[in-house]
Amino acid sequence: MKQVLLVDDDPAQLSVRQLLLRRMGGIESQTVTDPQAALELLRSDSEHATFGAVVTDHVMPEVDGPSFVRQLRVFAPDIPVIVVSGMPEADTAYGGLDVVFLLKPCEPEDLIAILKSALGESRDRASA
């Protein structure tokens, strides 16, 4: 199964999310605290397709969630993106960017179900 790239400027959030995905969902992931570094990693990975989905925070310094997703969509228009935010009104900033928006605190089971579905879809796309 492909990995999930977790992007958040808060290392504690990343550690908890990574642990939950592995223990509760059997989903492997990599973490990145800098959105620009995440974009570089995803751009360089496009041929290898290690990542089947991205989970990102909305509020990050320098590059916020919507800017991150807009830049990602330039070279990876089909990768599933899940945005996790504590700001309910933030979902409007992602109009037309084809993301799933989850409001914090979200149930781990919900995130895992969405990711398993997304990873299944990305695997189906790759084999088609």
C-alpha cells in the first residue's frame, strides 16, 4: 500500500497522527513540517508514486493550506488531499481544489476510512 504524506508545522500533531494511522489503520506515512519541503518531496516522488494521499493542516507559516494545495495541483492534480483544520469557515478557501475537509477534532476512524478509500482509489488509478 502507498504511504500518506502528513504535512503540519506542529511536530506533536504529526507524531500523534502518524501513530494513529499506523496502529489503528495499518497505514504507513511520512511527516514533513515545512510545506515547501513537502512540495519538493512530492514533486520528486511523482515518478515513483510512493505517496497515495496527502493530509495537511490549514494554518501553517509562510505557505498556508490553500496555497500548498494550489501548488500541489499544478504537478499532481489527482492525488487525494485531506485538509484538517480547527476553523470551520476555512473549507471555503479550498473551493475547486478537490479536497476532503475535516474539522478538528476529527475522529481517527473517520480519517482512516477516508484515507483507506483514497489509497484504494489512487491504486486503482495507477493500475488503469
